[in-house]
Amino acid sequence: MQAQTQAEADVDPSWRDVMLGIPGVAPARWHRLHPLKRWLIASRAMVLPLTLFAVTFAVCIAPPPSISGWLLAGAVLVALLLAHATNNLLNDYVDHGAGLDRGNYARAQYGVHVLESGLMSKAALRRYILWTGIPALLLALFICWISAVEASIYAGAGALLVLFYTYPLKRMALGDLAVFAAWGPLMIAGTAVVVTGSADMSIAAAGAVYGLGPTLVICAKHRDKLEDDRTRDVYTVPVLLGDRHTGSLLTALALLQVAGVIWLAVDSRLYGLLLSLAALPQLFRVIAVYRAGTPPEKPADFPAAAWPLWFTSHSFLYARNTGLLMTAGVCGQRLLF
């Protein structure tokens, strides 16, 4: 996870910067950007691959049996990407309105917060939320209408998490659990139900293992914001556990995902998941970061604009790489065997 410095913000970000980073943008340049670039920046597009990999992962575990199933899989992917983007936009809108993101809060220290930086008005951001959320909702309704009845249960639960994650779930130490549920069993088993008409426990279990990656990211993010959240009465899991115990929790989640991968490979014959073990060297480095805590000052090789999002940066890169390897592994297994 990398943001841009103010000097870099005076240059129009490239499409690569917008998709893979968190670019800063000078106010004078904002309205000259391509409209799609503005939307991608506002919705924090760099984290959307976590959803892209999850849906692809589900489709590879439970491949659609027909052309219509593949078309439905595409519709699910678009709907969930839009829902994820809507959640990001809502998060910034609600937290800004509540005063959480003001001052030197962690969210204002990485990338562009379009309201805090004055790039957009609240009315303009509301339009972004509607333009993003309404197509996601309409697609979800269409998918539920033409697919299995069970799909509506997954879609309804997901919609509730999108609407209520920022408030009240995040402030009641339920945000981390909500992310696990959304990016784990709900997203992956729900996709399987839509494209095949059913989902068994092994698919839900695979979803739970995948969901540990995004959970690692959000819990690490809350650890970086621990003191800020405590002073604002935002009771995330790290606020309740404290810094040292949160480090132990993050380590346990990362190791649990590895154990889950090995178990799924043996029990469900998803041998392609073992490709994710190629990320073990990175995992050991991440665990060392969790155990050591935040360094007293920025290390020389750490991006200045991302400081002090120490745990978030390491966790996101690890989770993204692991999600990619898990997805590539099961897709390769389906194609080859």
C-alpha cells in the first residue's frame, strides 16, 4: 500500500497509479482528471482486487455448468465490485459527517479523502454513492430474480453489511467480523449458489479460509488507528484488546489461514491452494512485524506518504499476494485437471 507525496500530487496520476496505488491529487487538478479516474480514486480502487480474487476464487471452486452460469458469474463480479466501492464511499461519507476523519486521523494520512481535502462536496459524494450503489442493488435484484432462491439470503446479508459496517458495526468491535463474513462465506458461497444453484460446506469452508486475508487487513488497519479510535470512542477489536494482544491475534489469523489452506488441500482435494504457500517467506516477515510493533520512527525503505500505516501496508500486500496465489492455484487446478 503506497500513497503519493504532495510533490507527486501536483502531477496527474497515471491509470496504473490509480489502480494500484493511493495517489494524491492537487485540488487544482482534480476536476481536470478523467471522470473514471476521479471515481476510482474516491472509491479506493486499489483494494478492489480483494473482491476480484474472491469472486474468481469462488468460480474456480464451483465452475458454472452452463453459458448462462458464466454470464451470471460476470454479473456477480460487477455487482460485488460496485458494492465494495459503495462501502468505501459510504465509509468516508459517514466518518466525515461524524467528525472521525478530521485533523490528523489515520484515514487522512493515506491517499485522498475527497471530503477532508475539499476535492468534493458532500452532495457530490452522495451522487457518487448513488451512481455506484444503485447499479449494484439493481444487479443484485436481477441476479436474485433469475437464480436460486438462496441467493437472496446471501445478497440481503451482504447489503446489510455494506450499509451498517461503518455505523454501528465498526464502532462496536464487529467490523472485523463483518469483513470476515462478507469476504469469506457470504461472497464465495453466495457466488457458488448463484452460478451453480447450490453450495456445500466445503465451499463455505474455502470461503472462510479466503476471508481470513481481508480480515487480516482490516484488523491491521484498526491496529494502526488504535489510539485515534480510542480517543474517538470507536471500539474496534484492537481498542478492546490493546496493541500487544492485537499483534498476537494478527499472527494467529495469518497462521490459521495457512493451516486452513493445508486442510482444504487434503480434505477437499483443492491441491491448487498449496500454491499460496509460496508466500510463506513474506508471511514470516509479516509476523515479525506484528510481533515487533510499530517502529519509533519511519524505516528508511518505507514510503513516507504511507507512514504510519505500518501494519496496514504489510498486511495488505501479504493478503493481496496470498489471495492472488490461492485464486491462481485453484484456477490452474481446474484448467489442468
